[in-house]
Amino acid sequence: MRNEKQKKYSAKPASGQSHTTRPREKGLEKAAKTKPIQQADSFLDELKNDLMAFFQINDEQSFTQEQVLDHFGTGDRRMKLIIHGLIGELTDEGTLVRQSDGSYRADANANLIEGVVDHVNSRFAFVIPDTATGVRGDRDDDVWVSTDDLAGAVDGDRVRVVRFTDSRNAPGGRSRRRIEGKVANVIERGRTELVGRIEVWPTYGFVVPDSKKIYEDIFIPKEKLGGANDGEKVIVRLTKYPAPNSSKQQFEGEVVTVLGLAGQNNTEMHAILAEFGLPIHFPTDVEQEAEAIPTEIQAKDLAKRRDMREVTTFTIDPVDAKDFDDALSVQVLDNGNYEIGVHIADVTHYVLPGSKLEAEAYKRATSVYLVDRVVPMLPEKLSNGLCSLRPNEDKLTFSAVFELTHDAKIVNEWFGRTAIHSNRRFAYEEAQDILNNNSGDYIEELRLLNELAYKLRDERFKNGAINFETVEVRFRLDENGVPLAVYPKIRQDTNKLIEEFMLLANKRVAEFVHSLSKRNKGGEENTMVYRVHEGPAEDKLRSFADFARKLGYKLNVDDEHLSSSMNRFMASIEGKPEANMLQQLAVRTMSKARYTTEDLGHFGLAFRRYSHFTSPIRRYPDMMAHRLLQHYLDKGKPADREEYEEKSKHSSERERMAAEAERASIKYKQVEFMSRMAPGQHFEGVISGVTEFGFFVEITENSCEGLVRMQDLTDDYYEFDKDNYRIAGQRHKKIYTFGDPVIVQLKETNLARRSMDFALVGDKAERSSTDSNLSRSGRRSESQGARSGSSKGTSSSRRTSSSKRNEGAAAKGENRRGGRGRR
């Protein structure tokens, strides 16, 4: 059934009405004229939007002014004049086109925008408009589209969408304040393959997709089963997509890869990689090219390098690391200053432009870190061998060498290619023990580096850096990949020591490349790949400050020095049960860090310029930075900005996909870990989010998160109070809010959907008064409350799901999961 908006505007042509015979897609291949639609601040604005919607929904027809008046039931003379005037305005603006017979029709390109479908719910989707930067813009600009109006588009597809109303400033609940539209046509399919579990029947099969945003199973003809057996995980190539005129998302496909039996560790990790379009293996020709690279360093390789093999050098990495792409060297100079070398694997010495290795590195753009494995950007011959700065081996490096005073001030700096010899490989924990015990290998060097790192860190925060430190989870696995324990990663001084010197090198490389611009003709700026982080949007910041205020915390967003205010806020929540969730929310108010050739600075680090230079084994942007730095050291002219901007956007997108896969693997292992718990076991936790279908609880000891469903709260009739981010009982006035401590037990786990349900055992819920000030905000008020599909301000615990696939779990798509932080 078509939605109410469609019913309101849909029209049948009257007798004798003029028609157009053009296909809907005609002219859409042209560049869209993206005229901003009028926000409805007044009655006239709303009426104008209604007229626009009427024409654009019925865009295959044309209408006379009398027919429009008849459709809107207008008899009043003044209203007729107003509608005549508004039709004239729309024609002048190019939204409507006047036909030769005096009738009007919608311009095919007016208010058409391109974007990507985010199918957040079985009933509706959002189309996320393209932005110049390639980074998601303000969520208020997203276009709400009913599933009926997707015109055959599915999650991830690039589409053209026509916007037919904008009620963002209209009164009423937030869920009605939005831009609405319909898909005009699909430009490009986002998914050609899907991953899921196959159900085999005598004459056909069905694949149940792993993706939470695909709501129908995929039909597989018997001859296309590819030898798959019932219950196996498979990769399916889609051969048939939903029809444009159908409200059902009916797929057909063929099995191209059988991953293995569902539930087995290797199968599930491969399934996650496939789900996010990430590679599992290297092509044979790429592996062969890597194997052909000589392992011995030749004399010619050393000829133009600074030889630093006699300087004390070591690496500090995670205990299970194999790709050591950075090392530090230390020596005291005759003048009493310190020479600190930051030495980075010289990957671009081995991976040359135009090679198969280069093409594959660009395609992948990043290594992917799942719970139990690393999927490297480069073949093992390079990532763990030639380029890895292993101890007691000569290695080729690209270095940033600094002369520092006792106060960690830079006196001199040098950038260039070097040769080093690492004397020792430390794990973080091992180096920390040496510092703690004041005894062990290279104690003086470690102590000096730690003291300098503290001073660099203090200076960074004095200049406005923000102290974002979110909890990362780690797993202890058995030989079959089964999780035996989940625990938080502990950041110690040695972690921060390495971080500070990597930040220093990344910052100074960016500044150095920029400084060389002054020698260019006309002062043309050198092209560089920067890692940028723009400041937060004021409205998001104010929403978060209000959120925190309801929890009893103060964040002054009017403070001239926002970073100081944010750091005071971070200090005030430290050690509190809700600290982890608030830190995650604070991070989400900020812009996403990304790669670009634009010189925009890094807000979170308070650096005027910043690049990624220190991890070329696992990040393609670092390879670009190495090449650009050497190009300018060789007195080259500014590189092609468009080429590097395109590569930067690609790298940002691949980084995002890798991060999603990493979070999915963590969530899977958390659910698997909890599925092994003894029945009836109780867990202490805190409420980490409140939605219309229940609240999420994060277990304190292991950060595993699950849902307590509203329908399981049988002691009262509960309603979701969206404005105050809480659910409240109608009879007993009990409230459940963000940050409340609760006791839960495991009710159900669903490994296929990477989700789990909890049952509430005990709580410390408040009882509301008539005008309670105890309400607190829930961290999913935007991502899951506002996008829950509810068109009312409250929703009840008695509401049941009508979808085949569980609505609550589907909306869980944006839950916080663990992962690696990226600066």
C-alpha cells in the first residue's frame, strides 16, 4: 500500500487531460539541477511544497491550473489566486515546465539529487545525499523514502531521488520533521553479491542474508545451488533485483562460493569479509610479483641513503604483531640535545607505480583487523618480511629525524630515506615492565623517550587537543577461534610513548611539505594527502551538551576554548558507569577524520596540518605521503591534485568498510562468548541506550551489549518518551534511562544477526513524579529513536512486530561495538 503522502498527491488524469509520453528516466542522465527545496516555515511554504509534490509524484502527466485547483478542492477566490501565483513561482524557478497547450508538468531534473540508499528499516529507507567531500553530511539532509517508493533500489545502491517535501522546521514530533521523497531510478547497484546461510529444498534453495538491511531472502534455482548443502554459508551473485514497480524486494541469485558450515570460526570470519566487500586472498599474479622481489639489500639501494645502522634502534609493538612498520632510534648529541629518529618501513621502494602490487594495494587501501586475523594490504612477503622492521636485520626505511631539547622542543629536523638495524623488538607490556621496574634492556633510552613523550603530550593538550580515550575490547581465543575471555585493552605509558612520536612525525611531515611550497612559482601550494578532522557542527554539540546535562554533567559549548571544556567533561565522567557510553557519544558528535588534499587541519589533535606517514605497510595514504615527500625532496613541482583527491576519497571509503568489518567481527565474538555462559547467570550492567522497542544494556565486566525488549517488561505498561530519552511505566511510574545500573541474564543469542537479548532481573529504576527532572537521555536517541520508524512521540511495550525479520534487531545496526581508534 502506498504511503499517506503518496495518496494525498497521486492523481488520475481527467478526461481530455494532456499527457506526456516520455519515459520516467528520460533526461535523468543529465547532471541534476539540485535546487534547494523550500523549508516549510509558513503556510505558503507548505502549500508550495504540496504543489511541488503533486507535480513530481505525477511526473508522467501534465495538468492545467483548473485541474490542480480541482485536485486541491479549492473554491475560495483568494486561495485560487494564491495557487495561481505559486504555480507561477515554481515555473519561474524551473521546477515546473509550461507546455504549449498551457498545462504544466514537473521538470524531470528539478529537485533531483544523487545519493546512496541506507535501508534502515523494512518499512522505509534514507537516501544519503552525495557531498563534495565524499563524507556523510548532516543527517537532517537525508531523504526519507518509503520502501514502496524505492523503485527497486536496495541498501547500498546509488540512486536519483526526487525530494517532494521539506518539513524540517515544521511543528510536531521529530520523526515528522524531515525531507521526504521517492527514488526516480537506480544509477548503480551497490551490491552484486550477498552473503548468507542457505536453506536447500528439493527443487530450489533460499539464502537468508547476513546483512541486517536486506529484508527478503534470495531465491536460488536448483541448477544454481553450486553444490551448497543446507545450513552452509555461501556467497551469492545476484542475477535478479527487485522490480521498480514492486513493493516486495524479490531477489534471485546463484551460489558462487561455499564458505563452509555456518557457525564455524573460519566460515564466519570469511563471511564478514565478503559481506563488506573485502578480499580474502591475494590474486596469484600479485603473490608471484611479490615473491620475485629480491630479499637481499643491494649496494645500489644504500647509495643515496643516510646510514643509521649503528644508532641504537628498537621497535615497540603489540605482543602478537608481525608487521613492524615503525622503529625509534635514540642518541645523545655532543651539545646535550637528543636525536630521535622515527623510522618507517620504506614500502614504496618495493611497491612501484604501475605494478600489480601497487594496483592491489590501492584497491585494498588498508589492512583489516578482525578479532582472530589480519587481512593485510600487502602480501606476507612484504608485510611480514621485506618491509617489517624485524630485529637484527638491516632494513630500508623512510625517516623523520628530530633534534630535541630537554623540553622536547624541536631544534632541527631532517626527512629522507635511510637504512637502519633494529637492536631489539619489545612488546608494549615488556617495555612497560622495564619502565615500572627501572631495570632491563635499554632502560635509559626507554626512560628518555617516555619523558619526552610526556612533554610532547602536555604541549599538545595545552594547544587544544581533546583527550578521547574509548574502551577497546580484546579476546582470548582457543586454537579453534572460540572466545574464552573478553577483556578491555589497557593503554599504558609505552602505548602513549609510541603514539606521541608517530603523531610528531605525521605532523612535521605535513608541515615540511607545505613549507616547501614557497619555492614554487607563484607560491602554488604543494599537493599533499592530509588526514583532516573538522570541528563539530554546533547543533550536534548542543544536542550532546543537553544530553549530558540531563545526566548531571556540564559541557560548556559556548566556551571559546571548546577543547578545554571537552577535556573537563571527560575528566568529570572518568570512572563513572556511563563513562564509556558518553565517550562514544562525544566522539560521534565530531566529524569523521578522513583523507583529502584540502589543507583543513585536525581539530581533535589541535594540529594545523597533519598527515599519515607512519604506517605504509597497512595504509595506502601513507604510501602516497611517502611518494609525495620524496617528490618534493627531489624538487618536484606540485603533483596532480585531482588524482590524489580521488585516491584520498577511495582510501577513506575503504577505511570505513574495514572498520565496519572489524566491529562486526568483535560483535560476533561477543555474542559467541555470551552464548557459552551458564544458563541463569546474572550480569551487572548499565543501560547504554533507550529506544521505542526497549533498552540496551552493556555488561560492565566485558562490554558485551544486548537488548531488553519492551515486550518482556511485563510488570507495567511502558512507553518510550522520545523527548526525554527514557521509557516510563504508566501505572507504577518506574523509569528506565541511560546510565541506570541494572542486573540482567542472557535470554537469547543470535549469531547469524550478531545480536543478543537480555532479560531484566533487577534494577535501581527511579519512580517519576508529575514533572520529573530525573529523566536522562539515551545515546541512541538520534540513530535509533529518530530512525525507528515511529511517527508518534511515544511507543508502547504492548506493540508487537509485524515483520518477518525482527524489527528490533534490524534497528540495532548502529550499536556501538569495539574497534581500533583512528586518528
